[in-house]
Amino acid sequence: MSTSELDWYKSSYSSAQGDSCIEVAITEQTIHVRDSKDVSRPPFTMTRESWAYFVVFVAARG
């Protein structure tokens, strides 16, 4: 499946203009992250385990 066929989700914290935000697409194996301001650029891709570690890290800093 190409990344253009994925279901992308934007943060609920994103403004109505969609600026300064990321979008995330989740598959069985990977998490894809892209800049909502420039969706033509290739997304950053990581394993589900790496994403879980990232979320825990960010939550601990919040």
C-alpha cells in the first residue's frame, strides 16, 4: 500500500488552518508521520514499538 492510500489522522490540537501540525497513519506493522503543511514530502516511518516509546517519552515531559 502506498502512503497516499493510507488513512491519515490530524491532531485534535491542530488549528482550523491546519498549520504547525503532524498527521499520523497507522498500519499493522508501522506508524507513518508527515507534516500536514507539506504532504508531498515522504513521511517518517517507524515501528509500532518505537512509536509507543516516543509517546511515553513525550507524555512524561508534558
